[in-house]
Amino acid sequence: MENELKLIIGAMVTLSLATAAMIVVPFMQLKNEPPPAELKPYTSQELRGRHVYQAHACIACHTQQPSTTGAGIADASRGWGRASVAADYFYDDPPLLGTMRTGPDLFNIGVRQPSADWHLGHLFQPRAYTPGSNMPAYPFLFDIKDEDQLAEGERILYLPPGTVAEGKVVVPKPEAMDLVAYLLSLNRNYPVLSTEQASRLSRAAGSAGGGQP
């Protein structure tokens, strides 16, 4: 019984220390981190699109956290932009970091691919845009109509030849438009540090190096 008690106490202490080190301390360090000046809150449409992104489990195959290391190659060299920092997720509740990269990281997809038409077409049929892609198609986010059934003001999605039957047109539903608005909002193409922060870090680095250039 005494050994069991020691085991339980040891496990609780270990769990407490791990929780403090991995959750409590980082939270205390970052809870007052302000957002970068260039980072804007999501619009209502972008928030709706974020919910569509979550509902269809896009996080299962895509990350939103480029880093400086990983699989032997820095994400910047893949063209995915700089590594993310805590302040980038100020308006994300919860942050959709992801853990798997079956598809590319989407942290900066709004910079890398700013075309709404491309995103819409890629959602409708990924392999029409990226041959060999294993991304599932989302045709249920679109209406397929006869050309003479179009209502006034409906947006026609022009697709590569052979993607839909002749005489048919594809019209994005509001959910598709919202999702693409969210993807285009993933634009973290701004400096991570303010001028003052960069100056402080530069001075600290100089002091640590003994003032040597």
C-alpha cells in the first residue's frame, strides 16, 4: 500500500510539473502578447468560412504553422513564408494549427494563391488543377445547373475543359464563397517584430556578444 501511494504521488507530481511547464508557463508568458498592427480581425464572412473549414475537417490534412525546421527542410524554402509566432493567432479561437501535412501548410495561402476562382475550382475538383492530388472534391458546395437555369446575379465558375458535362454550369454556394474568403484571409505577410522590438533584440544580441559586430 505504501508503494502504491508513492507511485500515485509521484505520478501526480510529474503530471503537475509537466502541466506547469507545457501549459501554465507558456500561457502566462503569452497571454498579454498584442497582435501585430497589420493583423486584422476576421470579417463575418471569413468567420463563417472558418466554420466551414472546421466542419469539413480541413485541419486533418493541412497545418497552419510553418516552422524553420521539419523533415529536413525549412518551410520558407518551400515558399510557405516565415515561421509563425504566437501573435499571429491573436484572433484565432481556437488556433487551427493542425498536426498532419497530407496537403501543404495554409498559413499564408492567401499570399501564395490570391485567386478566388482558383480556390473555388480547386474545391470543386482538385485534380483538374493539381494532377494526382489526393484531396477530396467538395461538389456539394456547388450547384450544377443548365445554362438556362441561371438566376440573375449568380456567379458562374469557369472550369478547365471536361470538368463538367457540356451545357452545364457550376455555381458556388454561399458556403463555398465563405470558405474561399477565409482561405484568402490567411495572409501573414507582415513583419513579426516591431521596430522597437527588433532594436531591443539587436541591442541584447550585441551585449551578449561583448559588443563585437
